[in-house]
Amino acid sequence: MSSDSSDEDLLRQLAPRVLAALVRRYGNFEAAEDAVQEALLSAATQWPLEGVPESPQGWLIRVASRRMIDELRSDLARARREAKEAALSLRDQFVVEADDDFSEDDTLTLLFLCCHPALTPASQVALTLRAVGGLSTAQIARAFLIPEASMAQRISRAKQRIKAAGAQFRMPPEHERPERLRTVQQVLYLIFNEGYTATSGSQLHRTELTGEAIRITRLVRRLLPDDGEVTGLLALMLLIDARRLARTGSDGALVPLAEQDRELWNRASIDEGIALISDSLARLPLGQYQVQAAIAAVHAEAARAEDTDWQQILALYEVLERLAPGPMVSLSQAVAVAMVEGPEAGLGLLALLDTDDRLASHHRLHAVRAHLLELAGDQDAARTSYEAAASLTASMREKEYLTARADRLRD
């Protein structure tokens, strides 16, 4: 790996820590982010020539703090012209030298701040990727296929909304933390899922998103090692991401789970995921991410698709249905029922979902029905459902796969 690449990786790793340190001290999210960006730019220019300092994080905090102090002094100077006494008060309050101290707990605080309940899920995702993940606005915009200017506006509005809500850089009160942590987990899972199966565009995977989701979840687990759901979420991500290389053919076409070359699965990720979920299930309270990880582990343990223990998977889906009922859980459960009791039984469960408005326009309902109809031998109905599913997905790779399945069933 080149020195420039190593420096870039280090800066990306340190950026959220430095941002957290500045927000903790100064309380101004937007100004702190600007200061951190200038410090990163200075590092990218100076370090290749002068070498990486002994304390890279401390160096960045000092440079960014000086930038913050300069900005605060400038703001105070402007305010002095309007109201001298107020300006002096602000200067006394804010113009201080920052030290190098940093606790990883600050990154968790920053993550809670990015997932503030005043924000929409889309804004939570964008702000988390920007502030904690270290991705540029352009990278995030590309991942979600929207113009960079639109993403910049979304992130800016998110910061303004947090400020308007009166949020401060500190951990939420004890009684709010469980719910806020659930939001953090949901946001990280949304990021991972968008990276693993992009909801639109020509690519199936966006590895920058799956990579950041896994990295941040690892950090959260290091901070909260006894939270079973955080461990379960990390295990789930690892076990699913382990299949990535086998999910597409040489031409980029989607390969379904049953047809994947399991020799291509990442055994290191599978072993780590299984170890995590086994430990979590043995000693921590049960939650939905742990059950989903257990299901992924059963798939991972099967050397061939036909060796899959569908009976165990069905039992786990029944547990998941009790813990976190929802249409997507029922949809997956229908597949497990079909594999254990036959496709007609699975189709019977799907019929119960036809009146659920949350699935009415979702391609997965039609795709699962098509698969089960094909297993049942009803090729005409299966083809119609594949075509319906293809018409509803915005992912080009999924559309190509579903269309190909439909074409294969033509007379």
C-alpha cells in the first residue's frame, strides 16, 4: 500500500474522532465540520512532505481548534460592532485552547446526535455517513444517486434541525438511550442494506456503504460489548456480506442464494459472525438482530443449498415474528414454510399479505410469489409475477434478473 493511501486511510479513520472532540468542546456542529475539513486538507498537504506527526489525532484537533477559534474570534468581532457587551461575553465563553483528550465514547455521542429523533431516516443516514463514516458529500450523493447539491442541502438541513431542536453534544438521558440506540441500529442497518442491494441504479453492491456500516457497528460494539442487539447486528452484517463475491456472475448479473458458488463465500467473515452470534445467544437477552443473524448463520453453515436446515430456519422465523412482526418478516417466513411444507403452503401465507398496503407496490412480494409459483409448477402465473416484480424494482441488476426468469418460462 502506498504512503499516500495509508495517510488517506488514517485521516478517514480519525476524522469522526476529531469532529466529535470539537463538537463536544464548542457545540457548533457545522462550524466544527468546516474546521475539521480544513485540518484534513492541511494534513493531506503537509504530512506527505513532513511525515505523519507522533500524535496524528492531536495534530488534527489542534489545527481544527485554531480554525474554530479564528472563526469564533471573527464572529465575535462582527458581533462587537453590533453589541460590544454580548460579544465580549461570547469571547470569554468560547475562545479557549483545545486539548488533545478524546474518548471513543465521544464517537458514540456523535452517532446518537446524528440519529437525533428530530431528523428523518434519510437525513439520519446522510448525516451519519458524513460525520461518523467520513464519506464526502459527493460519495454519499453517488451512493444514493442524487445530485451532490441536493445531498449537501439535506445534510445542511439536518444540522440546522438538530440545532433548532436544542440538541447538545452529550449522551441522551438514561431513559432515552434504549430507544435512541434502536434508532442508531436501524440507521446502520439501512446503510448496510443500501450497500448490499442498492435500491436503484446499475450496480448491485455499493461496498463503501457496507464497509462503513460494518466499521461503525464494530465501533459501537466495542463501546457496548454487552448489548446483545449490537453484537447481533454486527454478526448479521458479517454473515450476509460474506456472500458478496458469489452474488454476481462474471457479467455482473445477480446470482440467487440457492445458485451461488459457496466456495466464494468469505469464510473469515462467516467464522467471525458465527462466533459473535453464538456468544450473544448464550449470554445476552434475545432480540431481532440476533435472530436474523442466527438465520444467516444456518444458511452459512450449509455446504450446499440442499443441505440447508430449513426446519431450523422456519423455527427461527417464528421467533422473529413474535419479536418484530412485520410484512418483510412474513414474506421471508413464507419462503421457509414453502421449503418445509411445500410451495402451496408458502403461497397460502403470501395470500394473507396481499391486503397489506406496505407491500402493495413492493417488488419483493411479487418476486417471492413468482418463485413459489415456479416451484409449484405454475409457469404461466410465475412468469406474470416475475414480470410484475421486474416492473416495480428500480435496481437494474434485479430488473435484469427478474426479466430473465420470466423469459425462461415462456413457451
